[in-house]
Amino acid sequence: MGKKTDTPKLAAAPAPAAKKPAAKKSIAKSPAKKTAVAKHAFTHDDVALRAYFIAEKRHKAGLPGDAAHDWIEAERQLIAESKKKRAAKSAG
């Protein structure tokens, strides 16, 4: 087979069009959703530690469950405790 010398010529790319300034869109900002941990006086580490102890207690008792439920229970307990503390502060 011989060499092919005829190569197709590529068309020149069209020049880019001038960019128009983008129209400003008014986006209604919704309030940021806060998790239970963010709006209470405890941290992610507080929840993790509480969940650890809940899991330890559950394992010793031989009860079924998993880490996700332990985490949810830890958050529930910490929220309840922080509400009690706030109620005590406002009462006295």
C-alpha cells in the first residue's frame, strides 16, 4: 500500500462571539437548615462520645441495634438535656 498524501483540510474554527454580561438573577435565599447539633450547646464529638457509651451498654446487655441508632439516641439525649438546662436557666 502506498502513502496517502491527500489529507482532508480542517475548517477554521469560528471566532468566539463577544460575551454579553450575564443578567443578574434574584435568587431567594432560604434560611440555612441547621442540624440538631448546630443549634444546641454540644458538639459533634459530644454526640460521638455519647453514642459510643450507648453502644457499649447495648453490647453488654446483648441487645440488637447499630451505630446509626446509637447516634440518633445520643442526639436525642443531648437535646433533651440541653432543653432541661435552658428551662432551668430561664426559671431561676
